[in-house]
Amino acid sequence: MSDDKAVNPLRVALQHIEEQLDDRVDALNDAGPSSEESTADLIHLEETLSSAQDKAKKLVTLRLKLDEEEANPAAETVRHEEHEAHDDAPPAAPGETRRSPETPS
């Protein structure tokens, strides 16, 4: 990637979530045997495990999105343009759905 290209916000988010997951895994590695942990420590461990699971799921989603973008950059441009078109369109009336400009009525 050249320096004049904009940084992909998905890559920034990916790096941030990777760091968060690493922090949680490190915290889990610092835990002692469960038989020696207090109930409060076990509750904290449970919360850390849940948070680590959530971060791992987010990483998978972001990596899949990035893989898709890299495999088909033209499709991402189309999706971005469609999103902008929807942003400019007036809100749909109750019971109606907004259609993209390419969708026939």
C-alpha cells in the first residue's frame, strides 16, 4: 500500500480489536488454578472470557470483510456509492422500503 492512499478504517478497527483481544488473553493467562481463585476472581474471569469471545467474533467478521474487499475492490466501491445514494434519498414512508436507484419500481 502506498503512503498516499487513505488508511482503511476497517484495518484500524481490526488492529484496535486485536490489541483488546490480546489484553484479555494476557489477563486470562495471569489467572491461577480455579480451585485457588476467589468467587470474585472467578466472576471476573467469566467476564473476561465473555469479552474475549466477543472480540474474537468481531475479529472474524472484520477479517472476512477485509478479505472480501481485497478480493473484490470494485464491489466495495459500488456498495459505498449505493450507501451514499441511500443517505441522499428521502426517508421511506411508513410501510414502504427504500429502493436503490438501480432497482426498478
